[in-house]
Amino acid sequence: MANTLNTPRLPDHPRGILIDLAGVLHTGDAPLAGAQAALMRLREAGIPLRFLTNTTRTPRATIVHKLHKMGLGVGEDEVITAVHATRKYVQMHGLHPYWLVHPSIESELPAPTGMQPDAVVVGDAGPYFSSGSMNAAFRHLVRGVPLIAMARNRYFEEPDGLSIDMGAYVVALEYAAGVQATIIGKPSPAFFDAALADLGIDAADAIMVGDDLRDDILGAQASGIAGVLVRTGKYRSGDEATEEGSPSLIADDFASAVEAILAHLEFPMAGVMQSASGNAVNASTVLARV
Ligand SMILES: [Mg+2]
């Protein structure tokens, strides 16, 4: 039986919505059906948005540029990435890490200091994960320096199928060196808290929409944020309820999630929004409460 004790209720009047990117708004370079129009509806409803991504292979400016090319209007200052959060963490702790990351994000990292590394930071190095780079990281770890992981995701969806994510490499380092990584991106509570602080709102007034039950939904819910799981991207049958918990709401896709979120709004703006779109909102057809 799934644990529903920690499943927050969807707020009737959300003051901010946190949205995962890959698997929710797009797959690869293609927007998911209805995602552009649904995003527009949230904009029209005047709800502040933040986009939370554990993608650590691509600089933020490139992510935003790609979204624009797909017709998804997202501002760079609305995107909170695990790379930026990691940079902040490293600076706050005055660390000089060994970076096991993809070269494409080097421009977003602090300049190399030439000092003996006092931490290992792992991002999604993709093809740059090799026995050589992993062993270099391992040798720093056995000296006793901390392991910091930008994320620990299991897999993600690409246009030709699911692909292994960086989590397996993090676990390999943890296993070999006998250490436990500090995770910076989702599902770290600090990552969600940073998004709430950026919006200036409380967890009870926020909603997280994502396709990853563990990292998006249960992570947000652990911080008191209602989670809406979409059945797109990496979603697989059976994700609705696990031993670890259940989403506040399940929707077929982002458009259905937005439909359900806006259906909860009772103030006049919702009526204006509905007449502008020409669609009657009927939440019962698009969502399943669990
Ligand atoms: Mg995703």
C-alpha cells in the first residue's frame, strides 16, 4: 500500500508552478503535443513559473534557446538548473573540486584554480564518463574528499528511447569509495526550497509538474509541494503509486495538468482565460485523483 500520508493537496490558488522540462514540455528537440498552448494558458492566468531541470549536459542559455526554437517561451531567469545550484554550493563552501562533467558546461563553472581538489563534483559527463575519468575521481575520493553529485537520476528519455543517466556513475563512485554523495538537483529539498525562495512563496502555494515520480514528484512532496505526475517522457505504467509514495495528482500530459490546475481557480481570471481559449474546463475527464 502506497504511503499517502505525505501527499500534499493541490492548492486551489497556486501562487507559483514549478515545471520540469524534458519529458514534460518536450522530448529531445520536439515539443510535446499541446505543450506550447498549455504554457501560454498558464502565462495568461498570470501564475509565476520556474523551470527546474537536472539536465547537466547543456548550458542554461542553450536550454532556453532550444526551448524558444520549439515555440516554448521561457526566460533564462526562470530556469533553475542543477549546474547553477552546484556552482552556488561549491562557492558557498569555498571548494576547489575535481569536475567530472561534460565539457559543454565548463563555461558555467568557476575557473580552475590549479589547487589540489578538495571535492569531487559529478555532472552528466555522457561520453566523457570513462574508466580513466572515473578512476581519477575515485582516487580523489579515497583521499577522503566529499562527493557532490549534480543529480542522481536513473534514466531519461531520448527520441529513440530511454537512456542511462548519471545516477549509475554516482552510485559506482559511492560503491567503490565507500562514500555517500551529496545530491544538489532534484530531489534535494534545498533545490526545491531555492525555487520557492526565488518565487517568494510557501510550499503550500506551489505545484510541481514532472514526469519523474522519484526526483520530481516525491522530491517536491517531501518539501510540502503538491506534485502532478504527467504520463509522458520517462513515465512508465506503475509509476502512479509506489511504496515510496503517490503524486497529489496524475494527468495524461502537460496540457491536461494545466487544465486541471486552472480548473481549481475560482476567481474571475479563470473564466476570462476559458473564454479566451474557447475550451470548457472539465477536470474530471483529464485527471485521476489518487
Ligand atoms: Mg523530466
